[in-house]
Amino acid sequence: MTTRRVLLAVGALVAVVGVAFVWVVGRAIVDAPERTPRISAFADGRFAEVEPFRYCPVQEPLCEYEGSTAVLPVRPGHPLQLSLPGEISDSPWGFAAVYQDPETGEALEADDYFAPGTRNTLTVEPTRDGLDLVGVEVRLPSGVIDVDTNQEEIVSHAIWSIATTREGQGGDSGDGGTGTAEDG
């Protein structure tokens, strides 16, 4: 073989390998699973990237989905701060904060609803009227019709859940297995 033929053969081989590489990378990108939206939560010097507790398609809001609840410590003077990505805040979304009486254990849920694009951050006080914050949820609503009653209901097709603990009072001061919790 002449040098020219060897160079042509090597060039052809490089071209074939290059095309195959581009095809494989392209398929990997197309076939890659979508990442579910995550909420950034910060409380008392700790950060957690919160994955969904439930994340179902809008068309199938009651699907089986096994998520977990993140856990962050809070204490008076150090509120829980949430930052929501556009996948959540650009839709109508709801928020629930659950406060509990430390003496009686009685709980109170405070709910808010937000129009698309109106809010992407939220600050939640760790106490409210003498009650302690024990958890929050961010919810994406979906309408369903109960086939038995023919009544419309609003359910949450996606939920991000954070349990809050008082620093030094039991519970996990980490991330509850849902992301990274770091000292700030």
C-alpha cells in the first residue's frame, strides 16, 4: 500500500468513528430522562435541593410516585427560605405551611395560592402566633372529575415536601435523603 492509500484509509476510519460518536452522543441526549424540578431550601445555615415527594403528569395526577420528605432545622429568627424554578413558578401553584402548638400538639395549616409568574421565592417564619413550623409543601394543582359523583376536584399532581425540626430536637438535621444539605 502506498502512503496515500494508508492516509485515505485512516481518514475514512476517523470519519466513520466520528459520525458514530456523534450519533451515539445524540441518542444519549435524546433518550436521557428528564430531570424533575427541584426547590432550593435554605434554613439556619443549611441548604437542601428538594426533590419532589410526588411528581405525576398533569393528565395522570394520581400516579404512583415514591418520593421523600426533606428535613431542615429551623429556629426563631432564622426563617425557611424557598426558591422555585420556572417549571413550578410559571404555573399556578399552591403553598401550605403547617404550624403546631408545642403544648397541645394541635396543628394549623396556612394555605396560599399564586398565579403563574407572580412569585418564585418565599420566606416562611419558623413561628406564628406561638405555634412552631413543622412542615411546608409546594403543590402544583390539577383538576380531576370523580367518575362516581361527576364532581370536579382539585388534586396536587406534584408536591415538594419539607419537614422542619427545631435545632437540637430530634429529627435529622440533614436533607432527608432528597439532596444535599450543607452548612452555610
